[in-house]
Amino acid sequence: MIKLLVKPPEETSFHNAYETRTTSEVTKYAKTEWLYWHYLNLNRCFPNSTVTKVAKEMVAEMFGCWVLTFIVVCAGCQENLYNTAFVEQNLAFGWALFLGVLLAAPVSGGHINPAVTLGQALCGFCDWWKVPFYWFAQLLGAFLAGFFAYWQYYDTIHYKPNAYNTSLNFFCTFPSDYLLVSRR
């Protein structure tokens, strides 16, 4: 078995600057600590700061909202363009909400909706100064999800007959037909 000298993170260093670990321990350490310390690298730039905390919360809200919006829009397009079952669409909506909240809840509380963020702030569960940041992240996640859903169904929308008119309701809103009646 090969022994390597590895410098531990600052929190775990006690007396020695280096400690001896086996190769399997190094591999385990690298797998668990690589994402936190080297991929995001926010904690080294801003150790224990509010900027790091809010940035993580914004990223979590953006990805949670992205998951929710992407799955919902794709399920709606799938149902209208390919005539899938209504039950499948509703199950996709439920799973989308579940996965979005599951993704964002440990970091930011899992609002993933600007109305929920406003309600949480009104009730005092969220700081008011975080609300614009959350809203920006949620809207960015929703727009990115709409873009990726449109990209996913681009060929079907543009080349299937009458699919362009059917799919417009998922990417923008229109007033209902009965609201467009005018008197002369």
C-alpha cells in the first residue's frame, strides 16, 4: 500500500501541517472534497461571507426553477404535440415540483417561484433584501428552461403541420378567443 502526504483543509489541521493517508483515503477525500473546494471555489474567494451564501442560494433557486419550468413546458409540449395522456402530464407536473424543491430546499428554502418568495418575505421567513436576488435567479432559470425546451422541440414545432400554432401557448401568453370579440 502506498502512503502519500496530503495537506488537509484548514479546519482539520491540528498539530502537523501534513498527515499521512493511504491512496484509498486520498481518493475518497478527493471525491468528496473536490466539488466543494475546487469546482465552485467560492469559499476561497469569499470565506464565510454573505456574498457566498447569497450566490449559492441564487444558484439553487435558479436550478430549482429551471427544473420545474423545463419539465412542465416539455410535458405540455409532449401532451399537445404528440397527444400523450393527460395523467402523464399531471404526473410530470408533480414530479417537476418535487424535484425542483428537492434541489433548492437544502440551500435556499426551495421557493422556486417569485410569488412564494414574496409570501415568505411578507411572513418574515425570508429577508427582504434577498427578494430581488431570488426573483432575478428564478426568472433567469425560467427563461433558460424555456430556451432549452424550445431547443428540445424545435424540429417538431417547425416541421410538424400545425404544431407551431399549438405550441405557442407554452412559450408566451395570449388572451382567450372570447376576449378578442369587439363591437362595432
